[in-house]
Amino acid sequence: MTIADLQSVASFHGWILAPRPGPRAPLTPRERQIVDSVLSGRTTKEIAFDLGVSDTTVRVLYSRAMKKLGRSKRKRKKSKQTSHA
């Protein structure tokens, strides 16, 4: 089956063919630093304080790094809540 055949079938069904992802861009040194800090269990605020940047900057750089790595968003740890009945 050729690309033209695939495009024809996709068009018939109303599908949109996404382009194939190219090689991912490498992480910048700062993105790597933030990813390593997150992997070691540090919070956004802790990382921001140590790097002398805002927590928003840390979140943006982490998000960019995850996109480059093809990963989903950071999962937050849920704390166990105990009920006092």
C-alpha cells in the first residue's frame, strides 16, 4: 500500500494522518538539571529556590523537557488522608 492509498482511505473515513515524528531535540543543560531534580523527588519550589528562578520557570522547562522526551505530564503523589472519626 502506498502513501497515496493510505491518504485516500483516511480521507474516505474522515481520518487525519499525522506526520511521522522526527528525531527529538536534545535536552538543554537546564532542562536536564530540572528533570534530574524531579526524578530525585524534589519539589518545584525546592528546585526553583536552588536555581534562583521562579517555580513557573521550572514548570515550563520541565514541560518542554517532557515534550522532547515524548512523556506525559508529571504525576503528583497523592498523600494518604486519614479520617479522624
